[in-house]
Amino acid sequence: MKKILFALAVFATTFHSAQAQQLPVYLDETKSIEQRVEDALARMTLDEKIRVIHAQSKFSAAGVPRLGMPDFWTDDGPHGVRPDVLWDEWEQAGQTNDSCVAFPALTCLAATWNPDLARLYGESLGEEARYRGKDMILGPGVNIYRTPLGGRNFEYMGEDPLLASRMVVPYVQGLQSKGVAACVKHYALNNDEEYRHQVNVVVSDRALHEIYLPAFRAAVVEGKAWGIMGAYNLYKNQHNCHNNVMLNQILKGDWQFDGVVVSDWGGCHDTDEAVRNGLDMEFGTWTDGLTMGATNAYDNYYLALPYKRLIGEGKYTARELNDKVRRVLRLYFRTTMNRQRAQGFLCSESHYEAARRIGGEGIVLLKNDKVKNVKASAPLLPLDLSANRRILVVGENAIKMMTVGGGSSSLKVQHEVLPLDGLAAQLSIVNCQLDYARGYVGDTIQSYNGVTVGRSLYDLRSEDELINEAVAKAKEADVVIMFGGLNKSDFQDCEGHDRKQLALPYAQDRLVNALVAANPRLVYVNISGNAVSMPWLSKVPAVVQGWFVGSESGNALADVLTGKVNPSGKLPFTWYASLDQCGAHATGSYPGTWRSDRQVIDEEYKEGIFVGYRWTDRLKKEKPLFAFGHGLSYTTFRLGKASANKTLMGQGDRITFSVSVTNTGQRPGAETVQLYIHDVKSSVERPVKELKAFQKVFLQPGETREVSLTIGTDALSFYDEQAAQWRAEPGLFDALIGTSSDQLPQRVRFTLE
């Protein structure tokens, strides 16, 4: 804090004294950023240049006090502003004003299929970050959902590069509109948490460009992201925090990225590679407070004194250093040196409303069958509270905080509405009886990095005792709602480890079977960022994917279950019945093979471009449990006949497809129209279809609207590895239009000349 106040005082003194004479270019906001950068660069000493390209604490980099440049503060995201930690340690700083609103995890955001909500998300997060004095949020994450065992999938935006691209751009724009830099992560191919520092990804150029890079490219080229975080893993035997191909050739060369490349914390391993291969700011390497750290370790960073010493010895010229400093200065003038930035605000009603709205739109109704052997043969959801007066809630996930734990995305929230409490609040209005049974015990940890989880989760009862209690209560209930799934513990949805299996943990399958046998009116709500196996699916009439929804979790889930909100979420990934349906596992490529020296794991992405629905379409084997893009509603929709404004395209041309959508049910609701492209004949193997456009439309009962989806020849292209460029081959194409990847009733054929 003293350093910040000192820097601001110097800035104010410099600024006001300059006004009396002539304002230095670097302080003159009427000048272009590039003019200001060059002027500031020319004024900096070698020591000042070195000090701005590496950390000075866990989450900050030094400014330039002599020039009135404040320190630069980062903080973890991407779902909220992480609580402040001690200068050199991961433990909480013990502040009382660093709580936040936790927004839904990015899998939930992606499941909204609503770019407008991504913009709202970014703006809301940016306002919280500004109030907390943060200049960069370490997020969003856009790594591809390659396997449902990925421990960090909940922080990403699903399996499809087009969906992730369309959702990340407004997030970045919204965040940066508040003067807070986005740091899009983890670039790239960061699909493993287990041994993440040692995985060397072997992937085809085509898969790299078609699957794993598009969302990053969109964030940079369209979103104009000010920061990119390198990934821990290796590509072509170089760590991605200083990787020549990834950073110099693709990011800064092909995409003309003008922002900073930030190392993931501890992701830098070599001074020479860091200098030459595109790293701009080094964080988290051998800092004080780590077990094997050193005193004054920040000076010993690879881009600190070791770099300065080698410059003095003549190994490096000023060229690489000045490029890094230019980028850092550009970042400063966009953030800390931007006096037009709003101050932001924290934990506001609007932020909670945003979190609740995003959660409500992202929750996915997976299944909603009519219940047999009851007088009223109707879907179980939304809950009919006039008929279902006695409601039993079962499951640890109904009473467990999910904003705490899981790694760097762990938060300290002002409040988190738990599912049981959210339901209780809404059911009390209609005087329904609500009971609870634990059902299973999973995680009883009471705190994470100094943040406590609220109510005690200790329970010493046996598995049989827990299930027997739940079954006894289920027999007396009108309807049973089980909140199960995963949590933020190690080997679940958690940074640092991948899951060990697709199955539900903690004997939950046994519990579900026992509950549905006792009472067929069972709603299963899965809380997770990943798919899980559901061997009991045919027996359970209603299934909801509840994600990690954040501060408003209980309210958003209750909104959907009671029908206050009509579910409109769509899955952002394919929900496999077993791992055999996933290309990464079916090809035997996951989790890779250790080299003989046990220092590196080579993991070849043998499935290539065939990730998610691209793989299941290709094999045409048994269907997954739920298709990519699947999601039900409490109302019904009808699509009219699709048409195109032309049937013949030229290179560089665009074509628009139109289809009417009618709400044929009794409730207001939203449907997402999805457009996939099928290449009828190609010189290379291509997926059966690929998502190329979508639009979410909100309709009142009986209302009809025309939806238009426009694509260009880029949507018809594949990456030509021989030519190292994108290519669209002339010929016939089919536009497949529908409401999920397995429900595409409308087909329009057209020709590319």
C-alpha cells in the first residue's frame, strides 16, 4: 500500500508541475499510446526496464516511481476477484474488504450460448476488479474440453472452437471496457492438470489451428485482449510460456498481438528462452514463501538480474528488452496510467442480478420425462407445488459451498446461497414442507487458503446409515431432489489434478438407485463442471445439469426447478456414456507416455481434429448420453423451413440462412438455433459437421420470429497443412440447422464456386 501511495504522489507531483510548463509526452493523454510508449521508453534506465518485466510480489509487478508509474496489480479470475494474499505467500492477507461476487463458472457461461451475457459477465467482473484496485484479471480460460477427466474444464468454455470464440470476445471486451486487462489463458493445449509442467503435446498443425487456437485468436484479433498467459505444458519440446512457435510466430507474428505475454505462475524455466521466445512478464518463479524459494527471489527471476547480467556481458542487445518494455508500457497506458478509468464498485445488487441471470440461463435441463404410475401424467419439472407439498432434498452438494477450493479460482464471497437454502426460501412462500437428508459424505474440509466454508460438513455415519435415512424419508415425500455430482476437491473439478474416472464419487450411484426405487418421482441435479457417467439414467425421470453457479447458486437453481425461470441452457460439450466414446481415450493417447528419463510425458493427440461431437459423428457408434448443444425447455418450439439468400457463393462471399422459430407452448422461453456445415466432398477427411453459427431467440407463447445466420467462406475452410494456410475448396456444402447437434431437421444445399 505504501508503494502505491508513493507512486501516486510522484505521479501527481509530476503531472501538476508538468502542467505549469510543458506536459511530457508520456503523461499527455491527448497523445497516442504509441507516442507515449516511445517517450517513456526513451526516459527509462536499464534497471527500470528490468524491474517492469517481472514480479515484485505474488501478484504485482513494479511500476516506475521516478516517472510516476504505479505498480501493476494482477489477480486471479476468471469467475470473481480472488481475495488478497500476503506479499510473498499464498495465505490470505486477513483483510475484511476483499470479498466479491462469484459469477458462474465459465462452463455455465458457455452453456447460455448467449454472447450478450458474456459481455455482462466481463463488465460486472471488471467493475469488481476496479474497486479492488486490480489492473489485470487472470482470465478468461478457453482451453478445449478434450476429455471429461480434465480437472480444470470447469474454468473453460467447452469443446467447440466456434462456441468458445463467440463467447470469449464479448467477455474480454466487457472486462477491458472497465480499464481492466484480460489475460486469456492458458495458451495453449493446456488440457492436462496431472503433471502439467511435464506434458509435451504432440499435435498436428491442422488440429492445432482448427480446434485449439481459434478461441485464442478470436480473443486477440476480435476482442483485442491486452494480455495472454502462457501455459505450463510443452509444445515442440518448449514450454509454452517461452515458445517460439506459439508466441513469436503465431501470436505476435500471424495475429499481430500488441499486448503482453504473462507467464503462468512458475511457468518460466530458462532465461535464454524467455528472452528470445516471446515472454514479456514473468510471475511466480521461485518467489519468497514457496518451499524451495529464496530470499529476495524476485531479483533472481530469469528475467531479472540474470537477464541484466547477460545484457552487460553482451549476450543480448536492447532489442528484445525494448520490445518487452514497450508492451508493458502499452499495458500501463491502457490501465494504471489511464486516468479516465471508472472506480468500479463491489458486491452490488446489479452484480448479484447478473450472476443469477447468467446461472439461470446456463443451467441445462437434460431430461424431463413424464412420471408413470401417478394420476397426473406430466413431466416432473417444473415442480408442481400445489401437488408436491412434501419435498425432500438429498445430497451433500445441497449444503456445500462451491466457491471455495478448486485451485486459483477459489474465492472469498460476500455470500453464497446454497441449493438447500435457495429452495427453502422459495418453497416457504407457498408453505411447502421441506426436509433434508445427507445421503453421502464427500468432502468435509472446512477451509481453503484461509477461507472457511461456512456450515460444518463433518458426518461420521456410515454409507449404509446415510442411504437408509435418505430412503426412509424418500418414501414419505411427494418428490425427491438429489443434489449430487462433483466438488472442488483434488481429483474432481480442481486445478492441479485430473479426475481418475468418469463415475460419480462417494457411492452416489448406489444412492440414486436406492432413492428412485423408493420414490420414482426423483429429480437429479448434477453439480459439476464436467460430465459424469449415469448408469441409472433410464430410471430417473428428470435430470438437470447445475454447474458451479457461484454466489447465487441456490437462487438460480431454485428459479429453474420451480419454473420461475424457463431453462434454456445448452451443453457446451458432448456428454459421453463412457470414456470409450471420447477420442482422447478411444485412441489410447490420454494421458501420454513418460520418456525414459521420466522428465517429460509425450502426449500425442491421435484423435486430431475429431474432438467431442466430431469424434462421435465420425464413428457412428452408440450415441452419447447427451449430444453437444442439447438442452430442453418447459415450453416447445417449432422451426419452419430454412432458406438461403443464395445457393451459389464465390470466394470471399457471404451467405445468409433464415428460419422461423415459433414458441408452440404455454410459457415464455428461449431456443438456440444452431447452424452446422457439412462438406459434401473434400480432398481431406473432414468432420461430418461443424458448428459455424448460432443465435439464441426469446419468444412469448405463440410468438414467431425469423432468425438469420450469416457465414463466410471461412466457415467452409479447413487448415491446409501443406500450404500452412486456410483453404475453402469449391464444391457442394450442406447447411444443417436445428436445436442441437443431434437435432438438425433443416438442410439447405449450396455451392462454393
